[in-house]
Amino acid sequence: MEFIKAKTILTKVKYGAEWYGIDYNMNLYRGCPHKCIYCDSRSSCYHIDNFDVVRGKVNSLSILEQELSKKKEKGVIGIGSMSDTYNPFEKVYKITRGSLKLIAKYNFGVSIDTKSDLILRDIDLLKEINAKNSVIVKFTITTPNDDLSQVIEPNVCVSSKRLQAIKTLSDSGIFVGIMMNPVLPFITDKEEDIKTLVRLAYENGAKFIHTFMGMTLRGNERDYYFQKLDEYFKGLKEKYIKYYGDRYNCIVPNYKYLFKVFVDECNKYGILYKMSDIIKAYKKEIIGSEQLTLF
Ligand code: SF4
């Protein structure tokens, strides 16, 4: 891992009402070693050279503390949108753990995106934050099939381990669910797999699943993805080119039918899938440093 210095850490977000109700965003690491074949964060528009090399923001905790101490609005801080904050280096450097300590100290809420069961190490802090503000954990799971997850997400624990982690978090009272994003056309868009994943979500205590039933493809990300299709899924690259051309939003071919199947399964098991319902279910209203009411 390399180290870089950050100038600022927290960014105020404008789209929170549409995306998990988050108020601020932060990335404690730049780059990610998990090598998911579809990773949008390696797109050239983000200007991150050597995306697979992790760069830890060495001064992030001191800057975060300064920023948190000055903010009046005790909102929810999103972590890990651009790189998985529970990469293997986090075991040693504990930057994410340090940030959770500060979030707890200053009574903010947190929203974490991850694919790693290393998050279980920090259950004590998630519980502490949850007692005073809002916590949501979003595990990305794209397939119920461990062998397939190892191919498409090679450097992080397999889907079944992520489901076990969801169970542990849920049993600890943490609001946790699944981001079934992306759904890879012709690979992870099988009806039976979607049904299985919703059932497993229910059995492991997930409160929600969110999906847009497709993937994005653009500069650099597309090149890397196509290279991996050639390696592991012979002939699929040509099928993508024929079907999607150079489109950015690549929604699965039978979107309407699959989304209905997905919604029916979620309703059958009582799992939330609409963004507004997810936000309503987890986010507490905080004014000043007090938790006033639940929605
Ligand atoms: S875990 Fe997320 S950021 Fe890391 S490679 Fe996979 S998709 Fe990209």
C-alpha cells in the first residue's frame, strides 16, 4: 500500500434523498485491490491511475476530526462508494476503524458499502453509533453462486461468507441489506439465481435488497471488463458489443420480467426494495446531538 495526504475528507452530498439518505460522503482509501471485473470506479472519468494499487489517506483521521467537530448537522456519513474501505490493508492500518471511533465520538450516523467480512471486526463501534444515530450496512452481492463470485469478484470473500456476515450484523441489531448491483447481462441475470439470492437474504436477516437490474460500462471500465469476458466467458464480449454498442447504461435484456420476479420475491419475504422505504426504515431524525424520533 502507498500513502497520500488528503486536503479534505468529508463532502456534502446533494443526492442523499435518492441514495440511502446519506448527508456526507468520504473515501479513506483511493484505489481498491478487490479486482471486481465490472468495477465502475476504475472508469477513466475518475482519473485514478493504477486503480488496483491502494493508497491510504495518511492524515485522514486528523482532518476528519477537525471537520466533524465543526459540523452542526449530525448527518449520515457514507463510506466506501469509490473503493472498499475494508480492503486487506485495513487489518493493519485501521483507518476505517479510527474513523468509526470519531463518528461515534461526535454522534454522527454511518452508511457503509462493502463486500468484505472484515467489517465484523467493528461491530462494537457500529453498535455504539447505532445507539445514538443511524447505521446502515450495504453488502454488495451479485450472485448466490460462490464459484461465480470468485471469478467476478476475485479478491474478496465469496457470497456465502458475505451472507454469514449479514446474519451476524443483523443478529447484532444493525440494519443491513444487499446491493444487488450490478446485475451482469447474460451472467448473473438468471431468474433462479435472483430468486435464490432474495431467499438467502431473508434467511440471513437482510432487511433490504436494492437493484437497478443492469450494469454501467464506460471508458477503461469497459476495456477491463471485456478483457475479463474474453478470459472467463468466451464469446460474451461479442454479444455485449452487438446488444449494447457503446451504451453506458446496460440494463438486462428481460428487465421488466426479471424486475417483477424480484419484486414478487421481496414481497413474499417482506424484504424492502424501494429506496424511499429503505431510508424510512433505517434513518433516525437527529436534531443537534439528540435523536428525536423515528420516522
Ligand atoms: S470492491 Fe468495489 S471498488 Fe473495489 S474493485 Fe470491487 S467494485 Fe471496485
